Amino acid sequence: MKRFAEPYLNMEANEEGFCSLWADRIRIYKDIHLFINKKMPSDYFYNRLNLCNAEISSERLKKAEHRYFMNNINCYVYVHEKNADSQRMLIRAGFRWIDTMDVLTLAREPDLDSKNKTPTDMSIIKVKHADVSNWVSTFCDSFEILEMQAEIKQRIERSFDKMILLISYACSGNSAPQVGGCCALFINRGIIGLYCLGTIPKFRGRGLARKLVANGFQYTSNYDLDYLFLQTFESQDLSAFYSKFGFKLAYKKRVFEKKYHNGFIV
Ligand SMILES: CC(C)(COP(=O)(O)OP(=O)(O)OC[C@H]1O[C@@H](n2cnc3c(N)ncnc32)[C@H](O)[C@@H]1OP(=O)(O)O)[C@@H](O)C(=O)NCCC(=O)NCCS
């Protein structure tokens, strides 16, 4: 078995820890976990088998697939981009490469105001338990998943103490400040992950995301940590966006899919 460097293992563990707040985590073999959220079946961030720090035999892979197919969920598998053996095994087993996840790190404070945007017309607040609904509706609006609000609220309520939830308020003219964006910070394994960064469509392009990232980064110094990290799917086409803040690529993972539909693999 290949030995992985500690920062890589920490980032993987942080991401798995975060996923386990949003999905059921099932340990199927030593070092191998799968995540299932039956209420969000098409979301491959929360439904996945992670093979980024473990090898699996084809027999065991079949058993893992079965876990998803029993629930009528497609099976998604994550593999390190350079792990050619596992990728070959997945292709042989009928999987298709559908996306790539970039893992990015930020080790210095992001540039806050590149085009004289006025950061004073917005403020960032750490969410209190009583305000979870506000965070959830902002998140669901930003990611266009309003139908998932009840499920997400339940999960967030349950894990509230394990995350730091931020929302940003935007002001326009004399009207009262409105919630415009959100993100979640998750500290685990001595590193800090930035998740769920989103802004409501009508507030985009005003620097809200930039301010949220900058605020998230402050927690790295508050907690005396070296860097902030996050994941983004290449299908979202946000690498230019994140490189503007100074994020650097740490590594890539490939996402493979095997579809299941009405009892048949398609
Ligand atoms: C991506 C997202 C968070 C950007 O939010 P935003 O509030 O519009 O971002 P900002 O206004 O702070 O933009 C900061 C900079 O990034 C640029 N930018 C914004 N969206 C961009 C994009 N999709 N691609 C490239 N650059 C982008 C802005 O032009 C701005 O640059 P500038 O200061 O040089 O003008 C928002 O579009 C969103 O919520 N999308 C849906 C959810 C999502 O995909 N989240 C990311 C998950 S990884």
C-alpha cells in the first residue's frame, strides 16, 4: 500500500469528517468509508465511496456498489488522479469518469478589494443556533436546492456545534441589510476546511464571496493553523474564481459514476 503524506491525509480526513455530518458514514472495510444520503441521491459530494487513501478489490467494490443500488442511488467513487490502477479497475467494472474535484489551499490572506469594491457595505456574522434557518435558506437558494431545506436544516441542527457557519449581509441604499451569502468552516485534523460557499444570485458580483473567504481565512490565524483549504468540481468552472483569491492546487481527485435505474445498471 502506497504511503501518503500527512497534509494529504489530513485534508482527506477533514473532508470525510465534514461529509459525515451531511450523510450517513458507513465503514465497510478498514480505511474504507462510504457516504449515503438517500434524501439527496443525485448529489455526489454527499453520496460517495472514497478510495483516495485506500485500495479495494473488485469483489469488495461490488459489495460497496450494492449498498447504493439497494437504495436506488447511483454509485460514485473518488480516486486520486494519479491512481491509475484503481481507475482501470473502475472502468473494467463499468464505471465512467464524470468529473474532477480540485483540492485547493490558501496560505496567505486573500486580496480583499481588487476593484475598489466597498467592503464596508457588507458584514459577516457567525451564525447562532437560533439563526440556522437563515443560513440554510441562503445556502439552498445559492445552490438552487430549495427542495432540500428540511433535510439540510435537520442535519445542520444536529451538527451545529461541529461547524462554524458564516453568513454575509449586504446593504443596498437605505434598505435594511439582507442576507446575501454563506459558508461553513470545519476544523478537524489541525486544518480548516471551507465548505458550502454560496451567494444568492441577486447579490453576486458584489464581493460577498471574497469577503466570506477572507473572513474564513482569519480563522486560520485565530486557531494558529497554516492554511485554509476547499474543494471545487471542475464542472463548476470556478478555478479562475479561486485563483483570484490566491488559492493553489494541492491535488486532484477523479469522480467515477455507475448509474443504477429501476433495477438495471445503465
Ligand atoms: C461562485 C460564487 C460563490 C461567487 O460569488 P460572488 O459573490 O459573485 O463572488 P464575488 O463577487 O466575491 O467575486 C469575487 C471575484 O471573483 C469573480 N468571479 C465571480 N464568479 C466567478 C466565476 N464563476 N468565475 C470566475 N470568476 C468569478 C468576480 O468577478 C470577482 O472578481 P473581481 O473582484 O476581480 O471583479 C457564486 O457565483 C455562487 O454562489 N455560485 C453557486 C454556488 C457555487 O458554485 N459555489 C461554489 C462551490 S465550490
